[in-house]
Amino acid sequence: MRGWSESLAKNRQPQRAGLQPRIVVGRTSVSGELTPWRQCSIFAKGSGAWRMFGVMVAMVTAGMVHADGGNLLRNGSFEEAGAGFNDALYWKMGQPDQHGDAWGSATREGWRAFDGEHLMTVRGLWAGSSHYGGIWQEHPAAPGARYRFSGWFYCDPEWVARTQEIKLEFWDADAKLLLGEERQAIKDCDVEWKQISVEAVTPVGATRVRVVVNVDNTGAMGALQCDDLTLVVLP
């Protein structure tokens, strides 16, 4: 998935021999627009002439915009770099849109990834950045849908943080009003990779669902690492 919207267009010049218009499917990115949309050019034959009707169908059904394997997140394994090696594409503001970001001591690294070659980290004070960090990415929310946010996490043995959690947040259309959230602490990840998940249902009025990895009050040493993040709609 490389954009917020999907366009479906039909050839505006169908052949008169009764052939159906050719369908061309393409994807486009609409910066700032969170509602996926589909445009269809419909041709009807009447009174010996072709007539075209434009139809705009607003789709707030998240299931219509899936990345590979049903995962709604883009670059959930952090394999694609952004502007720099330590930026993950779709997880940094403006790279390439406004629907994801990283803050504090969070960086993309080529360490001990759970899968592939890269992961996301929040580093301790040794990194000289800050005592907090995290990442988020958002997607259009379907009314009444149940979402599950999951990821794999590993903590260095010397790592400590007062707060380390994953969250599902639900926002209004302007991303100014938080309408609901669910949290799950990241625990017992200092021996091996551990999968952490959280589920929540879209509250009334929410049009954005946002996944968050949030870390605060870190210690001096080590890092929290995460990989293979997924956001799916449950049946």
C-alpha cells in the first residue's frame, strides 16, 4: 500500500461495438485526506448515445485499504528507510506524508531484527538524545470496527524505563480530539522477543485509528527494540 486513496477509472471513450470500458486501477496519495475514496466513470447507452455519470463513493471501511496480508500499517517491519538511514519511511513526519512520526530517542537501526534486517528502537540516555521516545502511524478508522495492534519487542538486559507501552488511539477528523484509547504495557521482554497486542473498537465519531509505541523515563543503558508491527481489523 503506497497511498491513502485508491482510484478506479474507466476509459472515457468506450468503443461503440458494445465492448465494456477498460478498467484501469491505480493508486494515488492525497496528503491530509484520511477518507479513502473511489471514483468510477460509468457509461450508459441510451437513445443511441453514450452518457457518462461520475460517482464519488466515500469509503470509511478500513478493510478496503489493506497492505500486504491485511496489515493496515505501511512499512511495519521498518525495512524501508526514509530521508536518512535512521528514519523509517511512513514513521517520520513528512516522509512521505503527515500520517506517521517518531520522537525523542526513537531511531531505525540495523541491529538484531526479529525479521529482516532493520527494526525501530528507543534508546537509553547513552544516546545523548532524551529520556523518552516513540513512534506512531495512523489509518482511516471504520465505524464500529474492532482493531488489533500487535508487535514484537525486545529489551536489552540493562534497559529500564518507567513507562513502555503500546496504544490504540482514536481521533476525530481534524486529529485534535482524542475520542478513545486502549493501552498495553510492554513487559517481560528482556530474555527473548515477545509479542505484545492490544485491541479496541472504534468509538462514535472517530475517523482515525492511530498505533503508538510510547516510552518515557528511560535509564542510562540499553534500548527497547520493536519489529513487525501490524494493525488488523478483526472479524
